[in-house]
Amino acid sequence: MNDEKIVKLIKQTLRKLRPYLNADGGDIDFVRFQDGIVYVKVLGACIGCSSIGDTITNSVEALLLEEVPGVIGVEVVEEEI
């Protein structure tokens, strides 16, 4: 699967999680996909939230690993690069 198709699947998968994050006043944006890592930016109430590490690992990363071939991890970035 090429990177273009992987990115499309990543974005579709992140859309599935958005309502749960939005319910608590937060959000997540796709930044880039590189070397198997999905880079995301957290927004709203997710910024500075003490639970964001668990949310990224147990929800975002877990779902992406399950649904998107080629994804090996998720990293949060401060700024878009």
C-alpha cells in the first residue's frame, strides 16, 4: 500500500475518534505520516490534559495500529513541520 492510501486511511480513522475528543472539548489533527509513524497535533482541551498520553496510546494509536497497515506508532507534535 502506498503512502497516499495510508494517509487516506489514517484520516478516515481519526475522523472516527473525533466525536469522542470533541465531547470533552478537544480535537486532533493529522500532521504527517513518515517511516510508519503518524504525527498528530492535539487541540482544544487536549492541550495540557493529564490524560492525553493515555488517550493517544490506548485510543488513537491502538485504533490506527488495528485499522491501518504500515502504522507502527503515533507521536504528538507541538507545531506542524
